[in-house]
Amino acid sequence: MVNEYKCVICGKVMDQKYLPMKEWKINGVMCGKCYSKKISEHYPGKHVRVNLPDSNKV
Ligand SMILES: [Zn+2]
């Protein structure tokens, strides 16, 4: 049986899940798309690379 993880933001089942940062107060896991969106919301002005660091991958 395969565990399917759904993004808490958009509800899509994802292949690669990302852990939200603690200060985002999000309970669950996020897809890469919502993760980068949140990063730009929380850290405007910072240039976020599309390639996320491995440490954020689960
Ligand atoms: Zn998502």
C-alpha cells in the first residue's frame, strides 16, 4: 500500500512533498508549487530559486 500525501494548500496528491516552515503555522505537507508560493509570500523581495535545497525535501 502506498501512502499518498496531499498538499494542505491545494489538495493535490504530490510526488515530492515539502515541509512548511514553523513560522508559517501550517499543519501538514505542501507541494513544491505551494511551497515556493509561500516562500515568496513570507519572504518578499528575496529571490527564491526554483531548485529548493535538499534539506527541505522529505
Ligand atoms: Zn499545493
